[in-house]
Amino acid sequence: MGYDGALKAFDASAAKLPRIDLFLIHWPMPSEDRYVDTWKALVRLREDGRVGSIGVSNFSPDHLDRIVDATGVVPALNQIELHPHFQQRAARAAHERLGIVTQSWSPLGQGTLLTDPAIVAIAEAAGATPAQVILAWHVQAGLGVIPKASSRARIEENLAAEKVTLTAEQIAKIDAMDREDGRLGPNPDTL
């Protein structure tokens, strides 16, 4: 975190990679209050042509507004925990307002949703696996999605989700699964 720390972290990554297309701030860590300076460093890296795009991860709408107000630069992407039990509607609305791509991490709810009766029923009706149904829900909502896969078979299963088309009724059932207590990972506002 911080301006100099972000530049050093970038240099360490750049030494290991032939090219960096997208560089992110992983957490805002508001308790340290250095994410605006960190963002300014990423803006500089992009302006210097050292990285193609810059973005953030786990930023709330307030964090986003603060870095945009301070720099005039909008992140290309915000990776946030997002799954049927934690749909982050306020964050998604802020992303739409600002033109930020929403990318879902932990899209399968750390696997907890794979046995949810509503998801299983939709999967049976759609001729798909529960994971494919959840991933199709993300894709049909216009979300970028980065599921974890521990094997080639899981990767292939996840990719086959592109062939699954959910009905409006199935999407509405999944939309209705949102819960106030659905967060599984840490809360970025309290770190």
C-alpha cells in the first residue's frame, strides 16, 4: 500500500512477467488510509505505459468514489465477492454508474451453493451441473467471473457453463437467494 509501495510491488511483478495487462489494488484497507495514494501510483504506471489497464478488488462504492474524485481516473474493473447469496447490488449499481466491469470472486460461494436445493433443482431442469447454473447466472447478468478449479475436469465443466441458458424464471429464483448475511470472505470496510 502507498505510492512507493505500489510502484515497488509493480516492479517485482514486472520482473517475473513478460507483460502486465491489468494491475489491481487487492484490498482498500481503509484502516491504513493509503488506498488513494496507491491508486495514484497505478494511474502513473498506466500513464507511463507500463500497464494496459488498472483496477481494484474489494472496493465499496465509497472507496471507488474517493479514488475517482481524487484522480479523475475510473478503475477498469472491481473484483468483489459475489454469488447468489451475496449479490452486491449497491456495488454493481456503482460499477454501472461509473462504467466499471464487475468481476465476481468466489462465484460459487466457496462451494456452499452447490448443494442448495434451489440451485440443484434448476440444474436438473436445465440439464446442467449446479456449478454451471451458478456460472451461467453470473454470465447472463453481465458479470465477469473467476471460479476456482482444482482439476482439468472442473475447468472444462466451468467452461461448459457458457452453453447453459437460464430462463427468466430460473434467474428470478436465483436473484431471490440474496441474503444480508451472505458474505463469506472478509469485509473490506473493516480491514
